[in-house]
Amino acid sequence: MLLTNFVTIAILIAGAASAPQGTRKNNAKTNANLNQIRGNGQGIQAAQQRAGSGVKIIEKIVQPTAGDPTFLQFRVAMPQTITPDMGLNVLLHGDGGQSFFAMPNAKLDSNLIGVTVLAPNAPMKWGGLGNNRPDGPQHATLVKDLVKSVLPQMMPGFNQSRVYFTGVSGGSLTLTSAMIPLYGSMFQSGWLIMCGGLPSPNGIPASAIGPNTRIHVQTTINELAFLKQSIPPALADLNQAIAKVPGITPQQAATQFTFDGTPNGGHCAFDGQGFSSGIQAVVSQFTALMLNGQPARGITAANLTPLAQARPFGAAAGQAQNRAKKSNAKNGANNANGRKGKK
């Protein structure tokens, strides 16, 4: 493999697992102009200041998946020394890429190295255009290969079994609808899902959730209208998968899988002030919220709600969750009938 470094900007071609079928045809056309670093270093200086001494913000562009020509741009808050207890906190930004450039996870927090990844399309939208995000599986595969194949070569020695994911808005849509269902079995540390969620077409298998996987979903009261419709069935997907994980007691689940929707702000404005400051406020308390299971000070309620009891956005949520359960049951019946027909 050829690796050409230009200080903080580089192009790396890495062979990994093949891309999902049906996604390659339009990749070359869609991403032909995305083979160079975008953003002109936007936000790196501020992220570097947040990261502090001993950490350097490095930006690269790679082709992580064999057979898929798509380039993937990412940033890493690289410590001077990588130790075996260090893991990753991989953040997928919201539509437009603001959190990629801001890199709210730049500071080394509980020995988790901050990584942000830029959506591989011109509008910088994870999963592609539209509310159903049809490119979610392809994008999830690219991220998986980045974490499994590219980053271990770049940072040999980090703990590959200690990889957390953080989703912001559109990034959360891809995490819940594609990343967790397809690759949750490979990444069982934890998932912080913020201001977004989208049900998977085929639900989430129980194997995607480990006995010690930590999940927290964070919303606001005044969420965007379409997310008020898509988040509740996404939670239903998660709860159905969690219920099938062997060995997890209801008492354990109540603190391991949590929800909070109490902030009285708009989309992602968890601090009641704005999108960017709200995201930073939650990510800055990642250790307390995700590793210790504690409320985020000034953000969440004093007691986090068990995910199984989550009822975001009132009555509409219950209706959406019921629709999701019926849809998943129907899909299961159709799949079973299909299997019978093949016998």
C-alpha cells in the first residue's frame, strides 16, 4: 500500500472488505470530484486548541473499501503516544458537515481518540439524499473499513475492541438505520445517538447489541418535524433488539440503555442556545454520560429514562412505535414465507 503524507493532508488507498452490491455503479460519477480534501482546513485550529498539547489534528482522505472507488475524508486527534488502553470515539456529523469541521470530540477523553468522518457526497449528508437515506449501507461499510483497516495501520496499538460511535442529526440516521444493524456485532462498546434516528428496513438483529454495549439517545423537546416521526420507530428497533440479547436483566437494561428528551431547545440545541454549542455541551460530558451512566450536567434530567420507557414527543411517538412494530412483524412474516418457498 502506498501512503503519501503531506503533513496533515494525505491520500491513502486501503484494501478492505468489498462494498455492498448495488452501490458501486454511481459512486465514480457521484464522487469523482471528491478525491481531494474539502474545507480548506476549516475548524482545525479551533479543534487543535480544544485538543490541547500532546495531540495533533491530522486530516486525510482515503479509499477504505476494496472495489468501491469512493473517497472518505476524516480527521483524527492523534496523541503523540498511542497506548494499548486507548480507544476511539468516531463521530458522524449532521447534514452539511458542521460537526465534522468543529470536531467537538477533539480532546482526548478517557483515553478515547477523537475521530470525525465527512459524508462522502457533495451535500455532506450521511446516507444520501432524502429522509430515507438510501446510501446508508454503503456509507456504513466505508466507515467500518476505515475503523477496521485504515486506522489500525495509521495508529498501531490502539484498543480495537474499545470503539465508540457518536451520531449527530443526519449521522444518527445512518448509525441507527445502517451502522448498528449491519456492523453492530463488530463494535460493541457504545453508541451516543443525538438529535436523530431512522429505523432500519429489516430491523436490528440481537447480535448487534452486546451484553455490555452502552446506548444513550438524546433529543430535545422542539425537534424537527420529520425527526419527530423517524426517531420513535428507531427507538422501537433498538428496544426490540435489546430485548433479545441473552443475559441482560431488566434492571441492567434500565441503566445501560437510556434516553433523555428533556432539553427545551430546538434541533440539537441541548443547551437551549444553539446547534453547535448544544452538541459540544453533550460531547464534552461523554465520560459521565456514556462511560459512567450519569446525567449530563445542565443538559439532561437528573435521572436518565430507561430506553424501553422512552416516549419522545408525546402521543405521536407511541403511534410511530406501533407502526414500526407492525412493519417489523410483517417483514419477519414475509421473510419466513420466503424461506418456506425456497425449501
